[in-house]
Amino acid sequence: EVQLVESGGGLVQAGGSLRVSCAASGFSFDEYAMGWFRQAPGKEREGVSCISSIGGNTYYTNSVKGRFTISRDRAKNTVYLQMNTLKPEDTAVYYCTSLGSWGQGTQVTVSS
């Protein structure tokens, strides 16, 4: 059974940084791409970033380019999203996804 468990969210002031993590289990972590989505109140879930199976290729939505960095740790079966220069509009629940499964999400709140 695929399990994805996010952690690391919290409250931060605008301009600050947070790193969210997603611990994966139940599948061959090295073989699959991983992604981060987010959903703000009253808005649709949107793709934020993804990383290929071996980490050589990454994608970022335009609004986070240059501020967010996705990475993965094969030894820990974990994918990270380092978020710098956070803005109030980054406030959302951040979800990890792979193989059609989703984690429970972690709340990120950026105060102005």
C-alpha cells in the first residue's frame, strides 16, 4: 500500500523559509516521480513542483520558480520542498503525490 506522509508545515512571516517533507513507503521509491501540489482556501488544487525518479529533472510552476526547490533522498525515501522568500499567496495545504496516491497534507501559512 502506497503511503505518503507530509510534515514540516507551519506559520511563517512573509520572506521567511520552510521545508516540507514527504516520507514515502509501500512502493519502489527510486522508480517513480514525486510531486507537490497545494490547495488554498476556495481554490482548486494546483501543481507546484515535481521531480523525476532519479532526480535529474525537475519542474516548477511559474509562481514559485527561483524560490522553491524540490529534492529527494533515496536513503530516506523522502521528497522535500524547500520554500524560500515565502509570500502570503503561498498559504495553502501542501500535498505530496505519487502513483495516484496522496498524502494527508500539511498546512503552510504565510503571514504578511
